[in-house]
Amino acid sequence: MKRRDFIKKAGISGLAAGAVAAPAIVKADTKLKWKMVTTWPKNFPVLGTGANLLAESITEMTDGRINVKVYGAGELVPAFEVFDAVSRGTAEMGHGAAYYWKGKIEEAQFFSTVPFGLNSQEMTAWLYHGGGMELWEETYAPFGVLPAAGGNTTVQMAGWFNREINSVEDLNGLKMRIPGLGGEVLKRAGGTPVNLPGGELFTSLKTGAIDATEWIGPYNDLAFGLYKAAKYYYYPGWHEPGTTLEAIINKKAFDGLSKDLQSIVRNACKMVNQEMSTEYTAKNNAALVTLVNDHKVDLRKLPDNAIAKLKVLSEDVVSELAGKNKAAKKIYASYDKFRKQVMAWHEISEKIYFNVRG
């Protein structure tokens, strides 16, 4: 009895001293209603429908114990306020990309994409088998947000342009929608990067508010009708070789789940991460054929001198970001170590196979 009284008193004094009580775990028969806010237009192919699939999968696999409702960009919060909404608990989940929060967490960009960096397969491998996920969770922890890979665009296109790019000098003065580290690289090449949500791209390009835009790839670009707003379609997507999209979860809401529900949420994110990349692989080329054959899009490769210059500038930008603070240095050290290892392997596996396959 004395021991029991001591424990009770210790618990009361601990809470009085400011200790944080563990979150109450939901009961087996509890029905939760979660909101998921996204940076994408509602029901937009792959991005929006991928967020829908994630919500539906969690709802179905939990047998309705967690019912997730999706809100497209602007329906509940603006596109670029998704992270803040999840952080403060306005929504339990969000779907977007880490480079959209660079103004808040600059080093978070490493968890989306790096110019001339890891592709989708390599990025997922780093996150789940190279220590990247632990670093990502550590980066978001102060904001009460738990991250998970929630999709990947695979290698993107360089974008849509209303002027020809025949040399690196043609990038000078170019006003282009391009987010993240790629935007900083363009800036150093003499261009002006603009960060716009997807829903504003067509009008901005059509009216001349911007000279060029990157979005994702043929499948999504066809759906947006960007061929109606620009003449030239350039590749390769040097700036986004394998962009990881993220599913973010309010940490308090997640900690309140039972272990089985937590496992379902985590594994649903992994499933959607794979599903998105395979859908892009399956549908991009057919969409490209439509763009070129039916809509007479002028498909072009960026000139070699432009790519070479962008690569040099990218190395400078990434190196500077890695030196910003201790967190950035730690993340990049892990990223770069993994990149070198996987590149060495792919020299005699993926790369050589593509070459001999022809």
C-alpha cells in the first residue's frame, strides 16, 4: 500500500512539474474522423488520386476505425499551408512535397529531391534502408509532424517554354515556375524562379506572367493542358530526378492510435508511395505520344552546354545548403554517402543494362 501511495504521489508531482502525459490510446471500437489536406487540385490525376487512394486505403484497412476525408488545395487551407495545418492539428494528415516548406525548414528539401541526385528507386532505398527516414522524422519532430514517403514522380520533364533554349545564355532573364533547389539553380543561371501551386500554372503561362514552367511529366502535363499555353517541351528533368511526395501526420494524433492502427497508416503510405511511381511509369509515354502526335508539341532536349552549366551550379547550391547548419550537414552526409554507394552499384547493374538493352 505504501508503494502504491508513493507511485500515485510521484505521478501527481510529475504532472505538476510540467511532465507531458502519454496520449490516450483509442479504444478498439472507437471511430475516428481524420482530415487530409493536400497541395494538389482535388482529384488531379496521380497526385490528387494518390492522396485519395491513401485515404481510402486507411479507411478500408482499419474497417472504418479511421475515416479519412481528403481536401484539395484551397478547400480547407491554401496549398502551401498544408504543413502548418498538420502541425497545429487543423488536419490530422497532409499530402505534399517537402520542398514546399523550405522557408520554414530549409534542409527539408533533401527529403523531396536534389538536382542531378537520386532517382525514385534510389530515393526510396535511402529513406527506408539508408537512414533517411530517421533523419526526416528527426527534422520534423520539433513541429509535431511525422513524415512518410507518400509517392514519387519518377524522373520529370525539364518543362514547358515559350522561348527556345539553344544555349545556357537563353536561361538568362527567364521567369519560370520551378520550386526547391532547382529554383535556386535557375536563379544562379540568370533566371527568375517563381513558386506557384499547380492550379495556377496554366493561366500564368498562358497570360505571360511566366515564360516557362515545370510541372511533372507527360501524364500530368497533358491533364493540365499545358500544351495549349507553351510551344516547346524540354527534357530531361535535371532538377527533379525522382521527387518524393510526402504524407505527413500530426504526431499527437498518430501517438493516440493503437499499434495496429499505426502499422496500417505507415504501410498504407508505403503502398501509395510505390503505386504512384508505377502509375507514372505506366502512363507517361502514352501521354507523350498524344502530346507529340495529336497536339504537335515541339519536343526537345536541353542543349548539352546548358545541362553542363546547370550541373555545376547544382553542386554549388547543394554544397551551400549542406553547410547551412548542423542538421543540414548531417542529412547531406547521409544522402551523399548513400548516393555514392548506389551509383557504384548502378554502374554495373541498371546503367549497363539500359545500355546493352538498347
